[in-house]
Amino acid sequence: MEYSAAHNLARAIRDSEEYRTYHSLKDEVMGDETTAALIREYKKLQVSLQMAAMSGQQPGSEDMQRFSGISTLLFGNQDVSQYLLAEMRLQQALADIFKIITDAADIDLGLPGVN
């Protein structure tokens, strides 16, 4: 298999508006140590809550309250909010690309929302 198309795709991703916006905001936002720590905790809690929901378990109320509080703090800051939204847009673009590739390969990876 020739991998030049994959390298071209990687280059196109790096040249995309989603990627450039995300990385410029990331550098700015993650430069603040406190904000970076809050974002890491937010993402950790987000994954934990999503995993609980996917497994049919009720998320802990303490985790829910902590997630809600951190979300309020982060999304209350315009720069952080723009960064998190830019990250979501980049993730969605990458998910769309992944779906196109898995469809082309006619492979079902058993992932929710893919195939």
C-alpha cells in the first residue's frame, strides 16, 4: 500500500482552518498553568462521566457537581471557551475523516457513531 495519500491527508489536516485555530488557541490558553490544570481535570471528568453513561451506570453526584463547576469556570472565560469549541470542531472533522476511511475499507470497528 502506498502511504503518500496519508501523508497528503496529514498535511491537509495541518493546513486546515480547524487545526490552525485550535493550535493557536491551545498555545495561548495552555500557557496558563492553572487553566491548563483545570482543562486536564475537565477532560478527565468528562471521559469518566461518558464511560459511566456508556456502561449504563449512574455517574456519581460528586463527579457531576465537580464537572459542572469546572465547566462553568472554563466556559465563563472567553479564550478558554473558544479553545474548547475549536477543539470540538477539530475532533469532529477528524471523526468525519475517520468515518470516510473506515467506510472505504468496509470495516466496522464497533465504535459508536462510526459505521
